[in-house]
Amino acid sequence: MTDDILKTYAEDVFCEKAILKYLDKKIAAKLLATMRDLKPLDPSIADDVAEGMKKWALKSGATHFTHWFQPLTGGTAEKHDAFLEPIGPQRAVQRFSGKNLIGGETDASSFPSGGLRSTFEARGYTAWDPTSPAFIKRHENGATLCIPTAFCSYTGASLDMKTPLLRSIQALARSTERLMKKFRQGGKSVEITLGAEQEYFLIDKSFYRRRPDLLQTGRTVFGAAPAKHQQLDDHYFGAIRPRILKFMTDVEKRLWRLGIPAKTRHNEVAPAQFELAPMFEDLNLAVDHNMMVMEVLRLTADENDLVCLLHEKPFEGVNGSGKHCNWSISYGGRNLLSPGSNPRENAIFLTFLLSVIRAVDLHADLLRMTTAGAGNDHRLGANEAPPAIISIFLGDELNAVMESIETGKAGRASGRGKLKIGVDTLPPLPKDATDRNRTSPFAFTGNKFEFRAPGSSQNCAQSQMVLNTIVAESIDAICDKLEAMNGDFNTNLQSLLQRIIRKHKRIVFSGDGYSAEWVSEAKKRGLANLKDTIAALQPLQSPQNRALFERYGVLSAEELDCRREIGLDDYTRRIRIEGAVALDIARSMIRPVVAEEFTRLATAIGQARKDGLKMGIKGLTALSLKLGAGLDDMHIKCERVEKALSQGAPEGIIAAMDDLRRTVDRLEYLIDDSRWPLPKYREMLFIY
Ligand code: ADP
Ligand code: MG
């Protein structure tokens, strides 16, 4: 039974196996070359490719096709067209042409464009990205052929996540090739890799339906902390409950059919929190796959009477969800961020490592920018979460190596004299020891960097696009310097890397990234601490950053403006919705219940007095006082939320909403449990 997994793996992908089966040999070879070498598709084969793809899709049960793309909303978009085409009265054929495959025209007026698309030109264009294979999306009684595409405006400006990502991959590939030539290795293929670890919460659907806040905003705007949540650390890596395991198995079956290499599944730190990690893949494909993973998680949860929450902070007081983006570069199949076994490989490793360190130090603000968003604001820079400061963790061994290069003295780890780049081998770097710091937003984990700041709902393309671009710039800067130096290559490289360490080591931090001391230490080092979305989007306006993206052809000034505008809009809208939802719940669900209980108490107290009861009046009075105060408080605080909403500024709404929450959460402990109108944390997080 289980060996069927191998037979059906990637069955729903128009991959090499299907291509060879459904296309003529020559056409197949051309298409595969396009896919492998990022070459533009030869238009003369488009019709043949489309015909083969259609046959495969029909065989797989598809009735429709769609150009599947990733607009700037952060999600995915699709508009389906049937293959069916009438060719006369009561007669029809199923058609799919090269033109249908390569590009599509779509009404883009309802997708965010941040002013990029003038209102009279509402057309948007989608263009096939042959480097990410077409796939079949199944639903209960049918299926759709999905063609991964880029999405741009009439003028060619990108309106999606994929276009700049592809541009950044090319930029980094070019720079990498340039640097590798300096090491007398050229002509091999560069591959940027991503493994995206996806965290999520699962709760029972019946609870979800009774929480208007979860339904409308993805997070709970009220909810008192349960006595037990994650203090005992008993959920992380704990035995997975049968209902959850069934869900996970259903998810994996779907993902494997789609050729998505889901590999690891486990309980996360918070109760009801879980993680799915795939094997790493080519970056562009891995980004598409992560978007599909999120969709499959949601769909499969629904089928299992669960709800998958991908919001970064669905529950206050317990851990939020991130999406750790593991990133590396490989060259001719060799991971460049893997310390090698000989001096030359190590010189290459150290040069790439320091390119990343330099890049992150110079452009930490841009990396932070990619993690901005209303949801992730609760994870970064909020009261209970890590600060929004970007720093790098290298681990003791690499720190010692850095020190020995920097000082030119015997490092602790090298065990001998100064480490000579290109001559000495590195001391062994145990992979395990490098990954013990879970508080670092950007950690070297043995053979890759792990960017931990992105939020669970965010599209990885954003952070990866920036990472590629800033590292490309760093590599080019190193190449420029090397070209300007005379003399021995290894000696030059040694002094260059030494200078980079001196200049950029401030970004390296090995301590507790969650501590208050780090916030002040980082300030002393001059590292940015961009606390919320509004601050984090600022870097998009800086002239240096604009010049950088322009230079690498990744994003034009106009496209950057558009992203900033969309980011701000999205943020403001979400906060306003949250404020309105909080107000609605407080007034129409909570207040009536509190008022009723208060009235009941008042009546009871009056009656008890009349009856001359000796006991109970004290207790009832104390409680009624608390409820009365709570009612008054709620009244004032609701008015404040209302006022903040009418003023519209996100900061004001957030403050007023938080304040209202404190009152409501206190009342939750006082009101008769059977009457409280919202499912509680202790139910949602523990009952499934
Ligand atoms: P850990 O659990 O210590 O974080 P793992 O080795 O389990 O590390 O990897 C976590 C994620 O990193 C996985 O998705 C894995 O595929 C990915 N990964 C491993 N090597 C690379 C690489 N060279 N490039 C990108 N991602 C990688
Ligand atoms: Mg990890």
C-alpha cells in the first residue's frame, strides 16, 4: 500500500515523466531545456506543448485551466476557463492553444496595484513561468489545470511576487558566476535553494464558527489566558494526537501528489500549534510550493472539521507562528555555504559567508521590510515577542574563525596560528552546535542561513527576493575590490575578508535575542529596530535602496512605491477591520451578557436583603461591584475604539483595542462560564 506513494508522487504535475509521455521527443527536449536553464520558451513549440499538456490534464480529470499567480495581496489568484468550446449547434470540442498557455489577459482592476495601473487601463497580463511546472488542483467533483504565471500591468510593471523574485534569482546567479570565476571555477549552474518551514495552528471548526474575530481577522481580539498554556513545554515534539495525525496524513497525500516534498511534521511550542517542513528545492519552485502548502493545509483542515490558522498571532500570550526560510546557494550541485574539506573550498565558503554578513549588515532594514504586516507585528517588536532587530547568529566555531581572520592571531577554534585563507583548512564545524540559538532572526545553521522573522502567512518570495538582491550586490562589491587589487589572490582575499569582518561584525550577535539588554546593545551598535509595519516600510523610500533595486533590475522606483503603498493600505485596512470587529463583539455579544448577569445579581441582592438573609450578600455585592465597574469601563473603552476608528489612524485603534481587551478579558474570569458567548482559549487550544 505505502509503495503507492512512489507511484503517485508528483502524479499531478506536468513534470519530466509526463512531458516525455505526452510530447513529441524534440518538443519535450526543448521544453525541458527551457525549464532547466531558465531559457525563454521557443514560441514555435507553444502550440505543441499546449496540446500535450491538455491531453495530460484531461486524462487527469481537468475540465478547466487557469493562470495561477501571486498578486501583491500575499495570496494566490486564479480565474478558470473551460477547455470546452462550442464549434456549432450542440457540438463542442476541448481546446487549449499555445496562446492560452503562454499568456493571458485579465481584468486586473480589483487587484492591488498601488497606483501603478491607471484606472483607464485595467488590463493585467499573466505570462507562463515554465521554470515552475503546471499542476492539477483537485476538488471533490473535478479538477483544474494550473499554470504558474507572472502577473504584470499593461506597461510591463510587475504586480506580483514572482516577477521580482525571478529577476533577483538571475541577479544572484550572475554575481555568483562572476565570483566563482575568480576561484577559477566557471560555467556551472547556480541554484538558489529554499526550504520553508511552515508553522500553523489547528482548532476545531465548531469553535471557529463561534468566534467572529477569528472568522473576520484570523486572530482572537479577545480571550483571557488559560491557567495552563505552554509553561510546561509539554507540546513541543510531543506525541501527535490521532485526529491531528489523520489531518497531517491527508495533507501529505495531497502534497506528494503535487510533487511537494513534505518531509517533517511535528507539534510546535504552543498548544494546538504544528509545523510542516518540506525538503528544500529550487527557490522559485519552493515559493510556489509553499503557497500550495498553505492552501492544502486550509482545505484539508476544513475537510477534517478543523480550521487551520495561518495568522502570525492567533492567540495572545502563546507563541506565534513563523515561516523559517532556509536559504542557500549551490554551484554545480555543491552547496557554497557548506564548509569544505580543502583550503580552496573553504576560501569559497568564507567568501560567500562574508558576502551574506556584509549584505545583511548593510541592508538589515530591507530584510526587516519583507516581514512587515499587521499579523507579524504581533510577533516582531511586540511586548512578548522577539524584537524587530535583525542580527546574525554564527555559532561559537564560526565566531572563532571570524576572530582568527580578523585579528590575524591564533583563534580559539583553529588550534594553530592565523587561519590563512586558501591555504589552511577550517577547523571542523559541527553542524549541531550551530543551531542552538533559537532567538536569532537570521542564523547560520551549518550549511544554510535560516531567516526566522517572516510570518507564517507571508509569501516567501518577498524576503527571498531581497536576500538574493543584497547578496548579489555584496558579491559584486567583493569582485570589484578583488579586481582592483594587484598581487597574490589569496593574500588579497584574506585582507579583503578581514576588512569586511571589521566593518560588519556588529551585525553578528550570539546572545539572547529576546532579552532587554540586546535591545539597548543593538542601539549602541547602531542597528535598526523598526518596530511596526509603518516603520518597517520606510526603507522602501530610501534613495540607496531604490538605487540598489534599480541597479539589479529587480524592482523599479515605481514598483517600489507601489509595494509600499499596498503594504500601508493593507496594514491600515486590517487594523480598521480588527477595531470594528472588536467593537462589534464587545457591544453586541459581551456587554449584553455582562449586563444580564449584573441585573440578575442586583435583583438577587435586593431579594436577599428583603428576606433578611445573613450570608451571601457580601459575596454577591462584591461581584456586582466588579461587574458594574466592568460595564462602565467597557462603555468608556468602546467609545474610545469608536472614536479611534472614526479618526482612522492605526496606532490609535491598536491602543484603544488593547485597552478594551484588558477589560473584556478580566470580565471573562467573572462571568458564569456557561453564559460567556465566545469559545475560550482553554477550549480552542486544548479540545480537538
Ligand atoms: P533544522 O531542523 O536544524 O532547522 P533541517 O536540516 O531539518 O534543519 O532543515 C530545515 C529546513 O532547511 C528543511 O526544509 C531543509 O530542507 C532545509 N534545508 C536544508 N539544507 C538546505 C539548503 N542547502 N538550502 C535550503 N534549505 C535547506
Ligand atoms: Mg529550522
